[in-house]
Amino acid sequence: MIKKKINIAVAGATGFVGLDLVYLLSKHSKVKIQYLCAQKNLGKKIQYFDKRIKKKLPKLSALSKLNWNNIDLIFLSLPNGEAQRIIKNNIKYNHVKFIDLSADFRIEDPKLYRIWYGLNHKAKSLINKSLYSVSEFQKNKIKKFRIIANPGCYPTSIQLPLIPLLKKNMVNPKNIIIDSKSGFSGAGKMYKKKFTHKNIDHSIQAYGIGKHRHMVELDQEFKKVSKVKVLYSFTPHLLPTYRGILSSIYLDINNRYNITNIINVLKKYHRKNEFVKITKKNKSIGTGNVINTNLCEISVCHTRNKNKIIIFSAIDNLVKGASGQAIQNMNLIYGFKESESLK
């Protein structure tokens, strides 16, 4: 039987994602926040970083001060390479579950992780004991795992509309174009060091062309649902806005289907997924409706060419693309209401 409340910790509490995590968790009726961990500003209140947080919470402390016997779950919102080390050292606490928001457990092949992320995996034996969880796809499996790999933000926006169609072989898997645009918060607090192009706050910039790290994640998940290799182009762009992702997915429909079939399949697949909304046909959408929510809004549109469609998929990269989905995964693990603290 589930306890009334679970005790949790957040590591990386002062990052863009960490602050959204703490804000949303502070409104959750089933959790008690025991530790907020950071590397700097130890002893400060979390409200120093985010005025939205009204609840009295523990002051910032070092992860080394955490008593693992006092928590049930930890969210790890840390740079790539950190979570694997922490989980390896603390997996011995059998009662603790881990939700990792980095890429450390997303990639099932450690060789591919090294190629794409430039790091040797320090916890290879734990990879097959973890679950990659886009919440809508893993509701039946998630309770069986202690380590949850939260998906990347771009892959979340792409998989929610595309996976159901690939499963049913409704679109040509050999010619998919994915054009995604994100607010700069997706790059983290040090985004100006990561992106050094001119006028970053007033311009749009393509990056990671043909080699963005999220491609290895997409490759892996597409392979699980398609009988043939999925060939796609993926180009992300950075926008001069704080949050939000809009993915534009260009597809060829297989001959025996039409746009109405596509919409009906998506509606049927997601009918019980309260955070996925399929709009009416040909609706022009953006990120306006999804900012600060855990929603994914999907629109399927005609083009001038009979068998070509565009699917638009909009999410908030910090919520459905990170913190919100992490909490949604926690709610599924513990049998809480899936929308608890997310509406």
C-alpha cells in the first residue's frame, strides 16, 4: 500500500528545469520535499531563484549531505555523466527510485552513448535495469523499474505524434523531415557560452545539423516500432524566446490512407492520454497554448501535394519536455492521479 506521502529530493534544483520541478512539486499533495541540492548558493532559500515558489521548503544543501534512508525518490536534473555516477553509488538503497532528466540512461547501447556524448558510461550494468519513459507509452511498465530515463524535449514532441503512425505503417518511413524550434532554456543556464552566434537574443539559429545528440535517441525508439529503418532529417533551431518547442514533421502518407485516417488513429491512440490534444484538421498552432503546461498539442495539416502532410507538435520544453514529464512518470510509478500537480 502506498504511503500517504513520499519523501523526495531534487538534485540540480536551481537550473531552468530544476526550478520548474521544484515549483510543480511544491504544489503536489502526495510528496514531501526533503532535500533541494545544488553545488552553489548553499544555505539559500529556493525563493531567491524563483519567486513563484510560495511553500516553505528546505534550504539548498550539498548532495553529499543527503540521507538516503530518508527519501523514496530523487529527481536528478544534472549535466550528462553525473546521474550515472550518483545512481551507481546509491543503488544499494533498495527503497530509493531515481528519475534522471539527463541523457545518462536514455541510450541503451553504452558504445553509442560514448560516440554521441563523448563520455564513457560509468554504470553500464544498470542501463538494462532502467526504463526510457515517454509517459504515454510506458504506463503499464513503469512501476517495475527503479531507474527512469526521462526523454529529451525534442524527442518527446516528435514521438508523441509519430510513433503511433510508424507502428501502424501509415507513413513512408524512408522520407521524414523534422524541423524543430526551441526556446533557449533548452540549452540550460549557460546557453550563451554554448551558443556564441551574434544577436542570440534577437535571432533564429539552426544548430546540430545532421548530428544533434537527440538523433541517437530517436533512432533507438523508431527502431522499436518500425519494421524497416526509419530515414529522417532532423534540424533543430534556437529561438529568441525563453521556453517552448514547435516541431514540424513532414510526412508522405502510404497510399491506402488519407489525412482523416491519420487524425483518427492519433485521436484513438491518445484518447486516454489527457496531456495529448489532437486539434481539428489544418489548424495552425504554436506554443502559445502549451507554455507553462504539461500538454502536447498536435495538428495534422494538408499540403498542396495529395499524399504529403505536415504534423505540428507543440510542447513546453521545460514542462512536458522535462520537469512535467518527470512528475508524470513519478505519478504513474506510485499510482497517484496522473495529472497531480500538473494542472
